[in-house]
Amino acid sequence: MTKMLEIDYDSHTENLGGYDADDSWSRDSTRSEYTVKGARIAAPQAHYGACPISDCEVGDKIYVVWADYQTGDTFGSDSAVEFLAAFKSEAKARRCFDKANHKAKDSSWDIQVELDDGTQYTVHIPWLGYFEHLEELHMTEVVVGE
């Protein structure tokens, strides 16, 4: 049975500037750095910052696959984070990481990943947009907390 994990993370955001007072559309750009600190089993309804795992209990060691990417528009850019999936199996986490890392820009913004129990799960890849690009893909080991 697929569960959702709430990922606990810190972020530090730096203002890169770029605002032009003479341009009503202008805005500053930002860059953030993220650190994944842990995970806990989330409420049944998914929400931002949650990611799927086939099954886990408090105290389990898991691997979270997540992305740090840039998004924006004509007038500026900002950092964003996306949690793709979590796994007990390091090998399955590595397969998800590799699949996401090699996803080409095409008509589909999704990949299929196999969770620990064999369930196929569709994962959205948001850094394929016109103004988006991948900064770094991560696979972080954490322990499921309360």
C-alpha cells in the first residue's frame, strides 16, 4: 500500500537582485539551497512536500530522491524543490534517480518509477519547462521519524 511521506527540510534563500524600478514587470531573482533533514508518515491526503513510498514505519532507513531546480519567467528566476519518491531499497532509489536524471525534454513531463513493492507510480518532472532547469538531483538517506 502506497503511503505519503512528509519531507522535513531547511532552505536558505539569497536575493540575487535584478529589479529595475523603471520596468513595472521587473522583479528580483532568488537562489535557494535546500537540506533534507528527515521524513515522517504524512496524512492520507497528499500535499506539497510529500512523496510516495510503498511502505515504511517509524525508524526505517529510507532514500529520498529529490531535485533542486530553477523556475521563473521572462523577468526573473527562483529556486524550487521537488520530492520525487522515497525507497527502502537503495537500488530502486538509484534507478529512480537515474531515470529522472536522464529524462529528456519531450512531450511528457512524467516518468514511471517502481516503488519497493513493485507498484508503478507516476512522478512529475517539473524542471523540463521553458524557463526551468535542473540544478541538482539528490538521493539522501534519512530515518523515518514521528
